[in-house]
Amino acid sequence: MDMTTEDILKKALLDTQEKVRDFMHYTRELKDEELQSFFKEAAEEEAKQARQLQQFLGEIHR
């Protein structure tokens, strides 16, 4: 199945948003502060990528 650029961006955005949600969940579940910090930072990085993907999607619709 051929995917359009928009399809790819939407899938990547959904995947990235899931990672943010998962990583934030891990920070609440883990007791180890170092691991909590690691997953919090990972969530923040994924959130940056999600924002960039949203910008790319917005540019497609201009």
C-alpha cells in the first residue's frame, strides 16, 4: 500500500505521541530517580518531534 506524505506524517505523529504518553507513564511507575529522569527527558524529546511533525502537517494544508 502506497502512503502519501500526509499519511506518513500522521502515522509518525501518532507513534510519537504514543511514545510521549508511554514514557510519562513510566516516570510515574518507576521508583528509580535516574530512570524517571531518563524517561522524562525522552518524553520531552519526543514531544519536540511531535510538535515538528504537526508543523509539517500544517504546511501541507496551506
